[in-house]
Amino acid sequence: MSDDISYFGIRHHGPGCARSLLKALEAQRPDCVLIEGPAGCEALLAHLADAQMQPPVALLSHSVDEPQWAVFHPFAVFSPEWQALRWALQAKVPVRFIDVSPGVSLAWQRQARQAAADQAPAAPESTAVEASNDDAAIPCTEAEPSAAAPTKPQPPHDPLDWLAMAAGYDDGESWWNQMVEERCDGSDLFAAIAQAMTELRENAHFTNHLDARHEAIREAHMRCMVRETRQQYQRIAVVCGAWHVPALAGKSTASADQRLLKGLEKLKAQTTWVPWTYRHLSLRSGYGAGIASPGWYEHLWHSSDGRARSVGWFARVAHLLREHELDCSSAHLIEATRLADTLASLRGRPAPGLDELNEATRCVICNGDDMPMRLVAAQLMLGNALGTVPADVPSVPLQRDLQAQQKRLRMKPEALSRRLDLDLRNDTDLQRSHLLHRLGLLDIGWGRLATLGRSARGTFHELWDLAWEPRFEVDLIVASRFGHTLELAASTCAVEHAHDAAKLADVAALVDRVLLANLPHAIVAVAQELEERAATDGDPLSLLSALPALANIYRYGNVRQTDGTLVAHLFDSILLRAGIGVAVAVNGLNGEAAERARETLLAVDRAVGLRQGDEQTAAWRHSLRIIAMAENGTPLLRGLCTRLLLDATILSGEEASRLLGLNLSQGRDALEAAQWLDGFLNRNATVLLHDDALWSLIDHWLSTLHDEHFMRVVPLVRRTFAQFEAADRRDLGERVKRHGDVSAEAAVTTPWNESRAARALPMLRELLGMNDGQC
């Protein structure tokens, strides 16, 4: 720190640093404040005076010519940079950002992606990424383990780990939190931080993910900005990441810095404010300068006293648990507070930190149960805060692209729900359908199909219910990480979903959705993912489950003007591979596995019908015959395949009767026979109502069952008949009734054998005590 320049080394999004920084700024009263941030974005700082500007927010910079490249610079209410900006605004002190411009950062991104593509040309290239500011206060990363790594201990990834080990802490994160962020006295720590960083930069050995040349360029740019500002102002406050303080305050010539900055590639960039969330501010989002618990840091910022901090935190825990109808009494809170204070004293800490509060919460309030702690972690430690920006802030490219399409297609966003009837034969309506399906891929539910299932897509019409909600603006901001045009964002999102899909059927369903959205670039990538998974998937049932979604394309492709050639190839190859092994795959299944296999076979049979290919149909029916004729196969599936072949007229009525009689014969186990019958009837009573031969066979089988077998079979048979439609059950009852009436009438009209009856009369007289004249 010189006489006229003060360097304040902070941690990005550190509440303790922010509190100490405000105190230092009030004491120094600088003429100008320099902040580590994207140079050239100072014009946007005027929006900080607007009451609608509420953090967390972020500066979003994107390339004008290549909008897939973007970089975010987030700010929270507890971020030191945000508090410095607010202080300067209220004190009417000029503010400048001194980091490299967004155009340089975007160019570095593109260079890094190109270099990675050159090293691995076969790897698929993502078309859009969420490029974040990767400058943390202390550079750290998680190194990938290597099989050839030496056995000797590796240096820490985080240089603060050296200080943490010396102080007896587990890691640098916990040490920094306790020594800086969780301090309540607000004392000036910046001289100590600068000294510690100087020692670490000179003596510590560590591994990190930061490009050394890029870091040198950034620090050279910041030094040049400080020199330039020094010519205009006397007292200057420089707010930067703690790691950079020794480099900025050290000796370096202007000529050396200019040489580093000469010839830098820059992309044309635009920057705006966007709302941000704590979820995206956390380490889980992949943001390089993220923090583990944004919600806890916000609580630290608003709680300057250690005792009040603990009590306030437990009050929030109690409110959360009671909201979810979980027990949390006043006694719990009192004992948890005492335990947290005791743990802090045993560990030599002036006040309980998050570790102590969590241990006390788990032990006392949650009774050792981790489930409530997960709720606390998600709702309080992480938090769900969402920022807002003024209406006059320039919108992000994805928003502008959607607004342009809404205007072109005359689809004005409205809060009230309204019905939209689309005729897909009309080009404008077809483009409207594409727009709504693309938003659906991005999980932006502006439009929802009014009818579901087959009827929704079985005609030239689509019925949509449209209702615009304010949260869709935020969803668009979040979706901008996939791309800055609607087509690009939906394509990238679809490809990402395809890579992350757990099941082959999910990838196949995604093919259908991508085709409905008319995303030609995505369909190639998703179809390739489907084909690669199908080539390595050895489960025939898993392969078959992918076919129904593909078959829908044949049914509706002409209406939606989609090309089904690629899908035809996928369908045929998957059907061929699965048909070879499906008979073996379904052998020996029982219970729920057999039921799932039945649903799969039924869906595939319908899909093959939609495909309408003679070769494919013949191959599928051949597989069904193998299953139906397998002696040791699953009875439920053998019966189902027999019924499917009968419905397709591949089996004649006589052959079906023979198979039914064979499987319902007395030599068969009654339970297996009932399962075969369940599969054969297939929840459809038509065959019973119209085939007298099959009716008689089933009736005879049930009539001849022994009592024990009947009691075992009747629940399954009852469940089978319960699956029929109510009208079909009524018709079956009428047929049973007619059959009983015919039997009774036949009994009455049977010829009377008088001579045989006369032989029984003497015995009846004796039993009844009657004489000959009385009978």
C-alpha cells in the first residue's frame, strides 16, 4: 500500500471482506475506486441507482458475431465489489473496472475451445457454453487423477491449504471462512491478507487450472489501468482478488506491461445486466469463483454480531422445518444454541461458524437424521434468492430473438390464458408450432398442448393453451447459457439432454421432440447418440422401448414436413437387432418384469404397424411366433404373442383354439394356465364375445378345476376380467346368463324315463313313511 494507492485484496462474494472493505473506504475516502471487473462496462453502472436493481445480478457479456460465446460476472449483496460500487455511487466517487475487456475474455474462450478441438478432433463440439468469470480470489481447481501419477504427495490445489495446515484446519476454505468471512469485528484485514498472499506467491507450490499467460496479461492490464488513473486522481482504492495484490503492488515497468498487452485478439462484445440466482452463484453451477453456501453468506452479511448470528440462523431453521410440518420446539433451539457455542469454545473460535451450527442442528433439532439437513442445505445454506433488473436494461440476445419471432408470427405474449388452434398445413402455423416446441425443449412452458396422447397429433391441427408468466423472462436468461438464438439454444439443450439421458427410450423420445421443433442440426447429434447407444446396448427390451417414439414420426412426418429417412434407418436397425434376441430376453421373466415386457411388446407391435414395412412386419411377427411357441417361455408373454398373431390373422382360429386347449389342459399348472390366459385375452373381451369355440374351451377349463387349484387361480382370473371395459363385462354377463337359461331349458325338455323312475319309488315310500296309495 503506497501513500496514495490502497490495495484491498478480497475474496469474490465474501461477506467478511465486504464488511471490512466498507469500513476501509469510509476511513480512506478515496477520489476514485478501481474494481476488478470487465473494463468498458462502466456505462451500465448507472442502473445501480434504480430501485429495481436487486442482487443477485450479473453482467452478461456476449460476442455480437458469435453469440454462443458468453461470460458472466455475478454480484451478490454480500460481494465486496457490489458494496464498493454502491458506496462509490452514494459518495459520488468515480468507478472504473480494470480487468481485461469482455472481448478479450471471449476471444480466450474461443481459442481454448479451438485448441481442445484440435487435440481431440473426434470429440463432439458443443455449440454453446456458459462461460463464467473464472477468476477466484485464490486460484484452485480439482485435478483429474492420472494412472501415471507419482506416488509422492501432490502439492495442494489451493495455496491457502498451506496456511490452513499450519493453523490446524482441514482445508484453506474453512480457514479463510473462519479468519476472514465469519469475523464480526469488521477490523481491517487487508494488510495481513496482502502479506499472506505475498508469502504464498513466493514460496508455496500448488497446482491450479488458470492459464499462466492469461493471468499475467490480466495483471498487466490492471497495472496499466492503475497507472492511467493515478495521473487523474490522488487517492485511489483498488479492489481486487487477494491473489493479485502482490502482482499489482509490486514493481513492474509500463513498457513490460504494454508488451504483454500488444496484439491481443478481441471479439466484438455487448454487455447487459441480467438477474442471477444463488444456485448459479454456488460452486455446483461450475462458476469458477463460486461459493459453497450463498444463503449462509447472506446471513453473515446481515448479522454483524456473533450471538445474534447464531440465534437468527436457528430461528430460520425452525421456521423452515415448521413450514414442512417437522418438529422443532423452543427447547430444541435453546439446546442447539448452547451446543453450537460450546463447540466454538472447544475449537477456540470466537463465535460459532457454519460447521458448528450444522452439527448442532443435526444433533439436537434433527435427532441425527440427515433428511431434514438436506432441506436446510437446499433452502437456507444454498438459498433460492433471485435478483431483478430494471425494465430499461438492454435484454439478452435470446430474449430479443424470441421477441422478434413473436412479432413476426403475430404471437403477442399475454398473461391471460388463450387457446391457439394451429393448422400445420399452413406455413405460419407450422412455424408457430416449431417455436412453441423449441421453448418446450428449454422447459419454458409458454404454450402447453391442450390435448394429450394420440389425439393431440393425429390430425392437421394442434391445440395450444398460451399464458405468459413473468418467470419466463428469467427462464430465458438461464437458457441463454445454451445459446443466444432460440434455435441454437434449443438444439444445444436437446443434445445435452441426449447425452444425459438414462434410458435409450428417453433418447428416442427426444428424437421425436427435436423433429417437432424442426432442429436439423440437433437431430443429427441426437440420432447419432441414439445409434451409438443402440449399438452398445445388449438388452433387446431396452432397444425395443425406443421404437414407439420413432414410429410416431412416420405417422405425422408428412404433415409436419419432417424428413424421416434417418429415423427409418434407426428404426429398422434397432428392430433387427432387438428381434434376434428378444425371445431369449423375455424367457423366465415373472412378476413386474413380465408386466413391463408385455407393455413393451404391445407398444412395439403398434409401432411396427405405423412403420408399415413388409420386411419389418414379417421379421417382427417371426419373433412373436418364436415367443408364442416356446414351451418353457413366460406364460403371460406366450399368451400375449398368441393373441397378437391371431389378431394379425397369422394364426387361424383353429390353430389358436389348439394352442388355447394345449395351454389350458389339465396337465398344465393352473397358475401358469391363468397367466397364459391373461396374456391371451390382453384386456380385451372381443375374442370371448365372438368366438364360441374359445368360449367353450375357457369355460370347460374353469369348470374342471379342482377346488384347491380354483382358489389359487380365481384372483388372477378376476384381475384379468376386471381389465375389460364395463360394457364388455356386461355383455359377458349376459352371455353367461343366456348360457345358463339354455342349460335349464335343455334340462326341462329332457325325455322322461318312466321305467327307471319306478324303480326308485319303493325306497322313497320307505324313507318318507308312505304307503303304496300315497305315492
